[in-house]
Amino acid sequence: MGVVEVIYMMTILMVVTAFLFFCYVEFIKPTVLQIQLLGIHLTIVGGFLLLYEAQTIGMVSMLLGLAIGIYGSIKNSNVINQTDKSHKEISK
């Protein structure tokens, strides 16, 4: 791994660690869509890094993006049920 790949890896890991830490201490409260968008962006960045022959960090970034996207999908599964209840109450 070159110096540039190490800098990319440290930057991406710091951003993901900060995001997860701030979510854990409830300093920020991102919506499900925002979490999924972060995952998509990390996956796309990983794809570009794979194209520029930074294979290790590209694959790690893509896997982190996939994991964060899945986390965003399963984080608040009751939100859908709550919106269904509110729509039923409004329609009555």
C-alpha cells in the first residue's frame, strides 16, 4: 500500500468512526435515509478507488458502505409501522 492509500483509509475510517460515535452518544440523530445515503457514498468512493488501483482501501470502503447501508435499513424498522398507524388515524 502506498502513502496515498493509507491517507485515504485513515480518512474514511475516521469519518465512519466519528459518525458511529456521534450516533451512539445521540449527539446527532440521522434519519434512515441519511444513513443509507452515507453507505451509498462510501460504496461509490470505494468503486472509484478500485478504478484508480487502490484495491485494498477500495474494497474496505465498499464493504463499509454496504454495512452502513444495511445498518440504516434495519435501524428503525418500527418507523414504517408508526407511519401506517398515523395514516389510518388521519383517514378516519
